[in-house]
Amino acid sequence: MGKTLSSNESISSNKKKVIVLGSGPNRIGQGIEFDYCCVHGLMAIKESGYEAIMVNCNPETVSTDFDIADKLYFEPVFWEHLWEIIELEKPYGVIVQLGGQTALKLSKKLHQKGIKIIGTSFDNMDIAEDRGRFSDLLKELGIPYPNYGTAFTADEAIAVANKVGYPVLVRPSYVLGGQRMRIVINDDEVEAAAVSIFKHIPDNKVLIDHFLDRCQEAEVDAIFDGESFHVMGVMEHIEPAGIHSGDSNAVLPAFNLTPLIVETMEYYSEKIARALNIKGLINIQFAIKDSKVFVIEANPRASRTTPFIAKAYGIPYLNIATKVMLEANKLTDFVIEKKLEGYAIKEPVFSFNKFPGVNKELGPEMKSTGEAIRFIKDLRDPYFRTLYKERSMHLSK
């Protein structure tokens, strides 16, 4: 038998390199929003004097266009492929904040191998991602959050649910698009939800939160550079809490929250960003009930609403955030002027016509496959009024 010949067409340069991890193929929970983030991140990396290397495997988006990055590895966003690329390229560091949950989940392996994660450290990202650790942090900071408990068995889950009080939200940690999250109202439903999580996501713990029923939901997207904190946008959801943020119509800026509530959300956001020592982007989800602001979760990365806010205000937020992560610039180096007449509405896009057998009822597990943007001049707009009327009907049930 002859020898097996192998070749490597990738020639590594002597430049200082930065690798950006993409989100992989478009699917429910992660869409083209993260490709927008990656493209603007790559351009910022090149502007900062680094060689920009993209790792992604989506054939339909511009983040995998060969002339956007200095070098493109059209590979699955899995550790085995990434590690081979890192061994060859020996990068200065890797950016995980731009590729959604898929990229973020690789941060643990990068940390274990001693690879520099550009931006927020692994441990601080892990605090935000681990529902139990994050709730403990909120307790230390004196920030309100729904009562919660963690469980490692179905029996423990039932005990925790009875302790925090029904209805409860049962969910695993480290998941994409609210995968296997359920709102349940009795012991049997808790047991079924917990068993499903342990079966399909082994070695995961279950977090059980008291579900704040019939309340408003809102979110903040922000950038922190270690010193200065900048709120990119405050968005108010039209649908009530309990529907995944990716499936909600959301209005920028908030339209029905008092100035005190908005200021409280921004204050809590900065407090969390400072406690986690965020370098770059953070997204924080809130629930407002009886004029009290509760923190639901924090995502230490670009969210699917980051491109929406950037387009609505006409500000290159991803470029700014990437340069902050690289420590090439501080927030004070940029002149940021928001320009938006009226309001912008984020509309979820669903593909139910392609999946006729799928349950169309919305809940905490994401079902939309994308989003669109609609601009309105004022709140008398017929489209907005129809949406708001539907919301009122939901709340009155």
C-alpha cells in the first residue's frame, strides 16, 4: 500500500491574529443577526491592526464570504475543528461574544487550554450563564430576582417548585433559544419537565424559578469597557413575560415604562456589568410587576437585538464593542449620537408554513427563525395599536 499524502493549504502568517467564532448554520434560536455581529467585528479587528480570522460554516451569510475576513475557515463551530486551527494559527486571542450561544459555549474549552478569550473572562461569563451562580450574585448586589432553586433529580425539582411557589419556570443552564424551558403549574408537570431535561441534556442541573405571571418584560443592551458604561438601547416587549424574547415584538425605546423604571433598569444593568467586569457587550432581561423591577437573566455577549438597535439608531455599535474588547479604544473615544424619529419595532419572523405539524403556541422556548424591523412615527400608528390591543387581551385572560 502506498503512503497517504496530506496537505495543508492554510499558510500561517507572522501577523498578530484574532479569531472570531461564528454561530454556525442558521436555525431556531440563532439566525443571521449574529452574522451581522461577526461581520462588523471582523472589520473592527482589521481596523485595529490585527489579522482577522473567521471560523464559521454557514454557506448563506456574509460572515463566511471569503473577502470579509483576512482568512476564513469554513468549518463546523466545534472544539475539535477549532483546536486544530488554533494550533496552526497561534492567535493572540479568540472572540466568543459575537457568535451567539454556540460560540459562547466553547469558552470553557478555550479557558482550560489557556487560550486568551478577548473581552469578558470565562469565569465572569460563566457566572452569568450559570443560573444558580447568577442568582447568588444578584442576591449579593441587592437586586430583585424571582425566587429560585436548583435540582439534580426530579424529586429535588418537585421539592424546589413547592418551596418557590407555583407557577414555576423549569429550565436548564447553558442552552440555546430557551431549549426545554417550560412554565408549569403542578408537581406532575415539574417531574415531566425535569426528566426531559436530564434525558436530553445529561450532566445539566435544573433551575426552577418562580414565574412572575402577567407582568411586563423589557431588556437592556449595553457596552462596558471597565470604566464607562453605555446603554445602547432599552426595549419594551409587547407580549407579556413568558414568551421568549426572540419571539416577542419589542419596541425601541420603551413606550409604556415610567422614567423611574427605565432608570432602575439602567442602574441595575451597570451594577451587574461592573460586578462581572464585562469587557464588551451585555444583554439583560427584566420583568416588571407592580412597578417593581426584577432581573430575569444576563447574556454576556451580543444578543439578537444588538444589530436591531445599531440599525435603528444608525450607530456602529458592533464596531465600537469589538474595539472595546480588544482594548484598542475606550468608550470615551467615540462620539455616539442616537438618531431615531419615533419608534422602531422588532418583529419576529416565523416559518410555521414550512413546519405544518409544529405547535404554533408561543412560550419560553424560542420558535422564530429571524426578525424584521418596522419604523413608526408615533404610538398612534395602526400597526402598533393592533399589537398593543392583542397584548392587552393576553394580560386580561
